[in-house]
Amino acid sequence: MMVQYHDDKIIDGCGLAGILSKEGKLIEGKYPIKMINSMKVRGNGLGAGFAVYGIFPKYSDKYAVQVMTKDETALTNVESYLAKNATIVADEKIPINKVSEITNPPILWRFFLETPDKNMQKTEEDNYIIRLVMHINENIGDAFVLSSGKNMGVFKAVGHPDEVAAFYRLEEYKGYLWLAHTRFPTNTPGWWGGAHPFNILDWSVIHNGEISSYGTNKRYLEMYGYKCTLLTDTEVVAYLFDLLVRRHKLPLALACEALAPRFWSQIEREPSLQKKLILKSIRITYASALLNGPFSILVANNTTLLGLNDRIKLRPLIVGVKEDKVYMSSEEQAIRSIEKNPEDVWAPKAGHPIIAKLEEEAIERHRGIEMSITQKT
């Protein structure tokens, strides 16, 4: 790879983009593609990807497990494992186009799954699917799970975002929530599995920066059965949101307090004794979940788009709104590339999450469960 800036480490790279329609309206792929392409300079062609929600209405209650494999043998091993441990309702090759810049692509396949026990509670079902995903990533050679949520999918590769979008034919997709990412790997490999977004169940994460606490976070997650096998620091963020919010039932705002907590001096100045005790308890209980290092992240699930900076805002994050649309991006110009006159644009404060959610009617339409809120902090 040519080092453009005569340095062995690029510290300001990666571009983030996200769009949510709070009314659940379907957004054409050309819009997030245009957003992330406007920040092409923030990547170098070693990774890009997209997450899209609302794209499998026919199988919206099934787990859409998308995999990439090196060859037919690995795909057969994955299919055999899934057939023994779940019910494959349908499966298909992921549609792609040939793109000259993307060479030697893996085999790309999707399976729509049900768990074998129809009496499982939702949490048990989700945990079961996670175990399947972890087994494939760790134990089936030359195979990797792209995404495993319901009514959503992740599409990523080694390449620039316009190339990845063309390869996966993403202009043909429509979703009510999109994430898009272009990568400039700093200290981790540029490879298909290491491109963003990272996903587990309905959680998808894209990231700009560096998670220097990766080792501590990884060991903490392994105590709960998560396997970090993808050779990049961002993987832990997706698993931490799943652990804290889905399994430990923390509200999103408190989960963000655990991941990007206030400094002890700030907590001591908190005038409310009750709030001070809560903040101290979160810091102590989830000390190993704290994310160190410079970062801005966008997180999505089937009802939510969330943006979060590190505690001293060492990476950019911009939010914009217009009617029912919420935009989040590394750069304001990316938002304005598709929305010329947003009603408001602002930079969130360090460590303060911005949380946008589907409205209640849209949630019911897309089989969600949470209520509506968009907050500016």
C-alpha cells in the first residue's frame, strides 16, 4: 500500500454516516451512498461497508444470518452446522455485481433461521443465535458471519464505499435506517471481516478512532461467552452494547455512561446524591467495559440510531435533523450533500449520547417494541 502522507499511521481517518426515518419511511440506498462517498478521502480502500434495516419484510421475524466463506467447502460446513442446530426457513446467494476494483471476493450467502425450540423466550432465542455465530467465527475455517439480526443486513468488503455499494447493488435496497462507513485502518488489518459495520443480532456499530482498551474489553466479554475473532478493536463495541442493553437491561443512556463515563471529578461535583450514587455504581460495576481511546461511534438496532463520542471528543461527530429524518456523520458537508437545508445541525458534547428512535406507529410496522424519542444534549 502506498503511504500517502509519509507516515506509518494515519490518526484521523474513517468516515461515518447514518440516517434514520423516525416515521419508518424507506430510504433509497443512493442517499447513504452519497453521504459516505463525499468523505472518500477519509478512507483508503482497505474497508467500507453498510448496515440496512427494514430490507427483509417477507422474513422479518426470522434471523437473517449472512455469511462469507472462502470456498464451497466452508459454505457446506456452515450450512450443515446451521441445519443441525436451527431451522433454515430459506436461503439464497447474496446478489452482487462484478466490480473490477474488488478482486477475489468470497462466497456470500444468507440464511433465514428459526431456533429449534418454539417455546424459547426472546432472550433465550437471541443467546442461542449468538452461540451459533460465535461457533462459526471461531470453529468453522474460512467462514465469517457478516450479520445475524432480524429484517436487516450488513454488507462490507475491502474497497472504497462506492465500490462496495456497487458490488452489493445497494442502490436497489431501501431501508428506514442506514449506517455507512469508510475505513482507514490504523493498527489493525484491512480485510473483509475487519471492515465496518460490526454486527451481532440487531446491533450494528461503525467507528472512527481507536479502542485502546480492546484487551480489557475483550477479556471482560469472554466471561459472558462472546468470542472476539475479527482482528480489530471495534468488534468489542457491538458486543458490549448487546451485553449491557439486551442482557443486562440497562437503558441506552446508562449503557453509554458505562462505555464513556464521566470523570470521577465530574461525578463528585454532581449535586444530586442519588444520581451521584448511580454514576459511581455504573463506573465501578462496568469498569472493564469502559472504552479508552479516541472515538466517535454510530450504533444502530431495529428501532434506534445512536451517536457517541469519547469523553474529551477526540474524533468528530455531527448531527442534523430535517422533518422526520435524523442524520449523523463525521462531517457536516456529508449531511448537506443530501439535505441542503437541515432544520438544525450541531456537534454533540463529549461523552453525551444522541439517541433517535422510531415513532411508535413505525415500530409496530417494523415489529419493534420501544417508544419514540429524539434528544439533543
